[in-house]
Amino acid sequence: MATGTKLVIVESPTKAKKIGGYLGDGYTVMASVGHIRDLAQPSQVPAAKKAQFGKFGVDIDDDFTPYYIVDGDKKKTVAELKSALKSADELFLATDEDREGEAIAWHLVQTLKPKVPVRRMVFHEITPEAIKASLSKTRDVDDHMVDAQETRRVLDRLYGYELSPVLWRKVGPGLSAGRVQSVATRLIVERERERMAFVRTAYWDVIASLLPKDRDGQDGDAQGFDARLVQLDGKRLASSKDFDESGNPTAAAVKDDAVRVDQEQAESLAQDLKDKDFTVQGMDTKPYRRRPQPPFTTSTLQQTAGNRLGMSSRATMRAAQGLYENGHITYMRTDSVTLSQEAIAAARESVQERFGKQFLSEKPKQYTTKTAGAQEAHECIRPAGSHFRSPDELAAQLPPDQLKLYTLIWRRTLASQMADATGSTATVKIEAQSAKHGTAIFQASGTVIEFPGFLKAFGDGKQQSQSATKHDEKEGSRAEENNASLPVMAKGDVLSAEELRADGHETQPPARYTEATLVKTLEAREIGRPSTYASIISTIIDRGYVYERGRALIPSWLAFSVVTLLESKFPKYVDYQFTAQMENGLDMIAHGKESGKDWLTRFYFGTGGESAHSAEDAHEGLQQQVAQLGEIDARAINTIEIGDGLQVRVGRYGPYLEDTVELDDAGNPKRASIPETIAPDELTVQAGHELIASNAGGPRELGKDPKTGGTVEVRKGRFGPYVALVQPEEAAASAVEQGAGEGKTKKRTKKSTAPKPKMASLFKTMDPETLTLEDALKLLGLPREVGTIEEQDAESGKTTEASVTANNGRYGPYLTKTAADGSTDTRSLGSEDEIFLVDIAKAKELFAQPKYGRKARGSAKPPLRELGADPDNGKPVTIKDGFYGAYITDGETNRTLPKQYTPEAIEAAEAFRLLAEKRAAGPSKRKSRGTRKSVSSKSTSRSSAKTAKKPTKATATRKATSTKRKSASSSKRG
């Protein structure tokens, strides 16, 4: 490391390398690699501090004082930074200019305790000019922004640690609630509920393919076009917007007396108009103008990258981070659309050079951010520098995902300074007479783009001429997205029908959220902030609350239970408006208009008594609501009604379907497992009954065991299909127990004492429908005797024999060697089929090899599937069978295969995407053991300031004067 008189600290090594190259000699640039310390987990709090900090890692009775520790994996980084600081005469903190970056800078000061001047260095792009300019515009660390970040961190800890235990008790172990994640999950669950309740309704219309006639009444040379039926016998045709979610006509449809055409009417009308003339009633032409969109913010970048490039929010932010740190774009976490004068000049210069002066807007365009709480001091996301490099110039330097994203940003920025696209839009109405159905009115519309303007930046440089026919879902689409033009027509012109066809439609339920539409909704509701959207979506997917099918986000049945509990017992904390108000409160703290400690007090302890401004302002805090929770009916929380007596139950071992009307022979509800490929809205009453029926046949008898005379059956159990050997004396008891469907009965007063049949699970390669008696007997005969191995004692020289057996176990197939003294040794087998194929020679070979741990044994298995080279790094990607199931790996990065996929069916491109997201998230944090806890100076100062007489009850805190809190807050901010 080069010695310098000025130490500059940034977050990432990439950023450090880039900035170090710009600053040159005299500066040492180092990376903190993110936060160097964080809130302690309760288990990390020393015994002496347990009473004060043990529940949350936060002292709620002392102004919510946090207990910070330096994680074990950051101790080396801190030591290196301290060492470098010793030889520096100035410290520059060059972390990102947002709350997280400000907090990282503050934690660095608190941990390093510099004795030299400290300067906060801020910039929005990593270019030589921006970095050098920032040296002359340094400032102090912003205490208000630090307060907002710390408040948010403590808030999330309180929220999660109070609500998550309720989920553990009533839904399932290991679940967690999150301030924003739970609300995002609720949005997705509510959308699925809407889809489940939706009633599809069919409606029809007619499409006419028309050709203009010449003056002699013959078909002319003009091109044909399609028109759609919009009115019949003086009444407009009903379309999708005229039906509600229950399939009934809307109030507007009833008021307009809209006519619903069925298939028979549509086909009859098409036949009746087959040889009729079509007369132009009129053609209306209007000017068309389309304006460019503003430059990208974090939110719109994620939305557009998702829609146009198919990139997840996490992948988008990973690529944007790489572009920013290498100096290609400005800071990628922003909610502002503002362009600096330098950027406007660079964009206009690029437009003129690339497309010509005629494509520039008449004067420079500046955009205004409409998002509440936007930080106008920041710029939008744009190419960095005072001269924009084109994607062609960077093609050889950038990875594919970064190049695609840079191209998107570059085009959007240039387009923002370009002229509007102009043209004209025409709408034509055409009449035809039907003897059976009266007057039929058809309509077509089209747009002619005469000057592409900003569309040139997106490759739409040619003149475009399009037409559109109005039609349910297409009514809101832009006309320019269609690809046929309208011929010139005048009122009274006669057209001939080249073809008439009845066209059927069905109303569609609300579309599921994609990452792009969820981000758009979160931003519109002011829930969370754009910089957090990627982590929010990743979290709810990783926790199993949501999974992806293509681009659609689908809630799991587990998510239904979690959301139901939170809605019924903690409605305020999953309320969209309340969550937005919390976010706005954090913004107020960041601007110095609110105190974080006062805000947390109101949130956690409430505003009862003296602290309430009025009776209407009084409300219970989180602590009181959890303490007064009362009884929760876990069965009701974990039951989702499907209809007709069918309900989904979310149990400890996953969801299952039960029929409460049709009972089995033992009087218990019939049950069936739910295939993971069925989304909640696809589990209709009909589909549910089919599942129950397919599972209601009970055990399938395969035959008799020739040795014992017992009956061999194949059954369906909670953990999958298995075979059972039922002896004659066990048959009656077995039938009753099997009738319960391997589930718990509603009332079980006495544990069954009947002997259990011998059982064995099927191999993964076995199908319960085609399993033979021979295969079943092999399974029931396990463990299989493989043979014996002679072994010689090293000390006595005596030779003994050890027996070897093959069996299937919890962690897969394996061999067991049992010595004469009873000691055992094991080795894993590569597949279940080897249990019946392995011979003693192979067994000797396996036992001659060194024994490895379970993890190593698992990795020795051959891959389940090879997918080819990863497009990002070129490494071979495979799917392997691991300790926790199948996973995708490139040898360095592993990603558990989500449950909606199978190793055989997942597409390679989808696997590459999942792996890229995992790679972008970085290694997961691991708790270090035996690490010395480093308490922040802030925590120490706060504690020492209260040692005289610290209140021990929450009520004391609520009654404390505001002056005490304000003085404590001001004295403890580093």
C-alpha cells in the first residue's frame, strides 16, 4: 500500500481503484467494503449488557440507544484502516451521498476515532473532473441523515423482533415479518385473491377485413385493413370494461344499454354481412404528437429494464452499480429526473453529432420530479462526464448485462433532449346493413408518424404508418404499436368485405405483479424507497413468500397465512397509508424536521396520556399491541377457503387440500397434497375436487409377500409415496389410520397402539402408479446385504470380517460397514439405484478411500444436469443434488433451485438469471463465534450519560420530559 498524507475511504474496492487512479500521488484510497459495524444480534450482546440490550440489541428504555458491534469479518478491514490513518494528516470520507452512505461515514468516524481533520467528500459520478471538484466542496457528516438511517435500522429491528415470534407460534418456525417486505407481500397476495374471486365472462364481436372499391365498383388497388364491430342496431357493443369481477354488467354498461353479443349472434351476423356493401360514414383526422419521457430514476430504470430487457430489479442494480463504480454513469440511487447544465449540453451535443440538428428540441429541456420526498440536489441516472460515450465505444469494455443497461440509459438521456415525434391519427367509421340484426357499425383507427423525432434514438427512424382496431385489452395501447396503415377514404366510399369472422373474447383477471409493476406500485403508494426495491423483492422471494413463474410474482400459500395473521391482528402495520407515513417520517428526520428518538417513542410506546396532542391523536404503540394480543385461532389463520367445502390448510410440512364435506371411511376430511406447479388462483373448486378424487383411492395393493403372506401396498404420505407391508393382523388398524390421509384428525383422544406396518420410501426415479410388486419387495428388504470385507488389525495382526449393507437414508443412499466389535463406518453412494447394483468389489474401493464430511460427500455426486457456459463469466453451470436439495452452481456461486422449478425442466437461461441474481447479492453474512464485541462510542456515551438513575420500565420513558430527550439526543451524536 502506497503511503500518502491524505486517506480517502470509499465503500467498494472497485470504487477505490477508480478514484485512486484519478487522485494520484499524495492520496491513499481504501475501501470499507460497506458497513464496518451494525446492530448486535441479541446473542452477541455480552452477559453484563443483556438486561439493557438483550432483547433487540437496542435499549428501548434509554432513548432507543443501539448496541453496535464490529463483525468478525470486518475486524481486519478496521485494523487496516486504522493503520493507514496513523500516517495520514487528513481523512476524506467519500461514501455515497445517501442515508446509508452517510451512516457508513459516521460509523467510520466513531470506530476509527481520527485525530486529524475529517472531511465529507461527495460526488454524483466517478470521473476525474467530478472527483477533483469534490475535494474543494467538502462538508461535515450530516447528522440528520445519520439519524434517519439509524432510526430506520432500529425501527426495522423492533418491527421484525416483535412480530416475527407471533408468526413462529401461529404459522410456522423460522418466518419473519418486515416493515416493507410484509406490505409488499400483502400487495401480491391481494392481487392473487382478486384473481381467485374473478369470474371470467365471454363476449364476442366481428372483425371485417375490408377493401376500398374504385369508381366502377370494383375492388381497387388500395391496401386492405381490418375494422372491428363497435355498435349494433344503435347500441354499443359490450367489451371487457363493461363487466365487473363477478361477471356482471357494470353500472355504466347498464346505463348505456350496452349489448352483449354471444357466439351464435356473432357468427350469424358475420354470415349475414358476407356479401353486403360497407359504406364509410366518416373519417376523422387529428394531429399526433408524442413527447419523450424524462431521464431515468432508480425506480423507472428498474421498471424499464424489467419490461424491455427482462432484468430483475436485483440484476438491474447490480449492473448499474458496476457502471457507476467504473465511471460510466452517474449515481444509480436517485429519485430525481433533474439534469445538470453540463449533462444537457453533453446530451444535445451527442444528438446533433449522431442524428443531426433537426432532431434536437428547439430549446434545452429540463424535467421536474413529481415524486414526493424527491431529492432535487441529486441528478437523474445518465451517462457520466461532460461528453457521453456511445454504447459502441464501450462495447469491448463492458459485460453483456452492463452494456445492455448502459445502452438503455444512453438512449433515454439523449431522447430527453430530442424533438417530439409528430404525425396524424385517423379514425374511420363504416356502416353495413344486416336484415337480421339491424345496422352494424365498424371502426378502425391508425397513426401515421411523419417525423420520428426522439424515436430515432430507439432505432425507430423510418416513417411509421399504423392502424389499430379498438378491442377490449388493446383500447389503452398506443396506436403506433400496430403495424397496418389506413388507405385514404372519404364519406360515402363503398368498401367490400374480403373476410368476416366472429371473434370471441374472455374477460381477464387483474394481471399478476411483475417486478417492474410491483416497483411502480410501491413507488406510487410511497412505500419504501427506490434504492430498497431490489432488496425488498429479493427478500420476499428468498423467504418463500413469493415465487416467480416467468416474470410473474406468485404468492405461496404460506404468504396467505402470514398476511391473514398480520391483517387480522396487526392491521396498522400492513396498512399501505401507514407504511407510507412511516417512510415520510424518516424523510422528515433526514431533513432535521423531526427527532428520531421522539418518532421511535411514538411508534413503539404509542401516544397515550400526556404525550398525545388530542384524543384523536392518541394511539397504542407496537409494544402494547403485541402485549395485548390475546388468543389467535391458528387453524383459522392457516385456512384458505376455496369453496364447496374445499379448503387449503397450511401445515407444518406444507400446504394441503382437504374436503370438509366428503369424509373418508374413518369420518375424517379427505385430503390431497397440492402440486407445487398449481398457483393459488388455479386451484378452483373443480381442480380441487379432481385432486381429492385422484388421492381418494387410498392404498394400491400390489400383491402378497411370499415370505410372510402380508399385503404389499403403495401409499401416498406426507413425505411422498412409500410402500407398506401389512400383516393380516394389522390390516384393520392400518386401514383406519391410512384413512386419516397421513394427517392429524380433528380430535385424537387416544394414541393408536396397533403395530405399524413395515414401510419404505420410493426412490426418486420410481413412479407409484407403475411400481411393481418385485420393486416394492426390494425396497421393503432394505438394508441389502452386499457382502463381507476382510480387515486386519494393525496391532494384533488378527483378521476379522466386517459386513457391508446398502440402504437409503435421510441424506441419501449409503453403505454401512459393521466391524466385529460393532463399530461402523459409512460411505455415500452416487444414486439410489446403486443400492441394488453395488457389489463387494465396489464397496471395498469406496471404503479404501478417505472418509469426508457430509458436505464433501454430497459434492462428490455427479451433477443432475449440465447447462453450459454462464453468459457472464463463461464458467460451466450445472445443477447438483445437495444437502438441502437441488442447487445451481458455477463452481463458485451456488443458488438453491426454487421450488417452482425442477432440475429437468428449468430452462438454461432462467438458471443463468437466478445464478446472476445470487452472485449480485454477494455472500450471505455469517455470525462469527467467540468474537469480541466492540461497543460504539455512541452507545458508551449514551449509557454513561444515564448511569446515575436509569429507568427500568417503559412507562418511565413515556412520562419523561421532552427536554430530557432532546438534550440526550444532542449530546450523544458523536
